[in-house]
Amino acid sequence: MTLVAGVDSSTQSVKVVVADAETGAVVRSGRASHPDGTEVSADAWWRAYREATADPALLAGVEAIAVGGQQHGMVTLDENDTLVRDAMLWNDNKSAPDAVDLIEELGGRAEWARQLGTVPVASVTVTKLRWLRRVEPANAERTRTVMLPHDYLTWKLGGGSFDPVTDRGDASGTGYFDATTNRYRHDLVELAIGHDLNLPRVAAPDEIVGRTPDGIAIAPGTGDNMAGALALGVGSGEAIVSLGTSGTAYTRADRQSHEPTGTVCGFADATGRFLPLVCTLNCARNLEATAALLRVDLTDFSALAMSAPAGAEGLTFMPYLEGERTPPLPQATGELLGITRSNLTPANLARAAIESVLWSLAYGIEVLAEQTTPVTRVTLTGGAAQSPAVQAIAAAVMGRPITVTEPFESVAVGAARQAAWALTGQLPDWKVPVTREIEPTAADLEAHQLISERYRTALQQHYS
């Protein structure tokens, strides 16, 4: 058996899986936590990786490894390759005003979409460069190299024996990489931080970029969404909806999207194609917060939600508890609308919380379909997708057939699949474990129309 490893360096933790290169079956795994917060020392990720792989048996026999990392984070190094400051993560909203400034300076949202495929929001790296210049000018001046989180961990895996590398998938989320021409936009780097930077070389997806001190071949790695897509194998007419700390909806395309409102990010994928994607900040943690408010665990929360009718009797939960990335509402707060004495019940509140999280992504899917091809089915994955209520309510909110995958570490498995590709020269055909398929009923389709109209109206009236 040929073994490969994949690393998921996420916001909350690092997960390492070791898989059979031929079948994708996971044979071993390790895990360690990351510090909480929206600013974290990049060295903390390396320490967590070493903790997760401390048992020599974990990587015994592994021939290749790749990293899937949280997108957009800004890792800054000086001329001596020393960290300048803690990394700013994707969920740090401090650069929201800098996003507004950069959009205006290039000529507006449509111009960013035309040139880069993505309109910058606070999550995107280019806005963090501008924030650094505006708020910490001395640190901006010291900065000579910028990497993404997965780039940094890949570089550390090699012990600094090769120059930093990235891939076009993760690079496409920086706001200064043109995924159509596969070139960095150094003019946008200078626009943001005031001077040019050293940026990681963009490696081919099946390239071996170096080796660990123990001789394990290192593939270039990619962003977490791209790695998840690589694990799931997105099909024609399919949208993947991942429900975790953040919510994402994406599909695969042969051409880059250039959606002018910024709802869709025109990302590249990890194979040489494109991955148009919608991302929301408010997802599983909204459900956890609502369950805590109701003083129930997640199992009882699910049962409560399923006991309420579709539409929660008119109770509308605007989900922006942490601001929002899509639509770009960084200063927004959540709201409960349409409250009456009769509908303000625990069951309706639980159902409305789930409907709101799913509706944000359903709205994104509609825009995705306009930019690519009709979306005829949705695959749910991620931790929150295992909730019976989420699965049942998804059919009503999405209005499409729903497939649910078995819980698995999709980002780490996708990274392992890339490692197998680099090692063998062929992208292996790994099967996705499916646990449930749901066809929407006539009642679901009716509820879909009701919920969509209500939330669209609320969005226009309260956040325009």
C-alpha cells in the first residue's frame, strides 16, 4: 500500500490524515488545536502541526504530503524571513474600510470583477495589506514577503530548503492574482501596501516542490475550499454547500466568473479549472448560539426545529451575528423580524435560525447558477450538515435534490489526493461516501418560494 498524507490547517485546528493513495481510505489521523482569535502567530500553526504528528507512527511509510489551509490569511516576513507580526486571518473584519477604498481606487466593484474575478471584502488578503499600510506603517515597511497560511506551512515542512510556493487556487483568493493569465498583479500589491513584495512561486498542481527533512515528497497544497472540492469531486450541475465555521457554496467551471456585485468570488480550483464560490461568515456558530440561548443541546435543538412548520410561522432570523462577507455587510448585526405573540416559540426560533443560515447559501447558489450553468442538485457536507433538521430543512430552503456526505475530513483528504497526484502523476479516482439523498416534496418547493421571497425582501428593506 502506498501512503500519502493531507493536512488541513484551519481556523480552529490542524488535522492530518494518512490515506491509501489508490483508494483514498484513511488509515491514520492526528489533530491539534489552534489558538482562538482573528490574529494568530503563524508559528502557532507549525507548533500545532508538530503536536499533531508527534507520534512517529502517524507518518511512517508516507511518501508524499500536501497542505490545505484557510484562505486569505496574511503572513508577513521581513528581509531575514522573520515574521513581522501575527497573521491576520480571513475572519478579521478590521480591513473593511480598506476594501471600500481599494474598490474605489481601481474604478468600482465591476472593474475589480472584470480584472480579477473577485471584488475585495475584508476577508481578502489585498485589503489586509492596505490595513497594514494604514494602521501599522512601520510593519508595512518592514514587510518584504507575504504568504498565505498554507504557503507558510508548506515552506516550514521543507525546513526552508526551497523558496516559498503556492498554487493558483489559493493565490486566486488574494486579490492580487489573475487566475485567467496565472500571473500576480504586482501593481495591485503596490496599490495596497505602497511597495512591491516577494510572493510565492505558483507551482503546478501535480508538482513535487521539495521534500521534508525525512524525505517525504511535498506537493504544492492549496486553499481549504479548493482542497474540499478536490476531495468531493464536484460534478456537472452540482453545487457543494459546506456548513462549518463559515458557510460556502461552490461549483466548478471551465471559465473564470466575473460577477460584478461581489457575491461570487471568481476563484481557481486545484486542478487548472475554476471554482466560483460564495462564502458566508455566519453558519454553524449561529446554530450553536441559538441552541445556547434556548438552553438545549444540538440534538434537542434539531428536534425543536423539525417540530416547527416551514417558514417558522413568519418568524424571520436575519443571520448577521458576526457581520457578513456575502453580501458584504461587515458592520451588520442580526435581527428577528415578524415577531408575534403566537410565533415567538422555541421551535420557531430554532427553525428560523437554520432557515436563515441555509437561505444565505441558497441565495448564493442562485447567483452562482447565473454565472455558470443551472444548478440541479446540492451536496451538503461539513459538521452542521449532519444535523437531521439541517438536512430536512435544506430541501425546503434550497428547492433542489439534496445529497449528504458521510462526515469526513474533506480538506485533509483533498490535500492527500493532491499528494497522491504529485506522487504518481495521475489524479486518483476516490469515491465520496454518501449517507442520504433527499428529493424535495411539493410542500418543500412551495416553502422554498415563500422563504426565498421573504428573505430577499427583508435583505432589501433592512440592509440596502
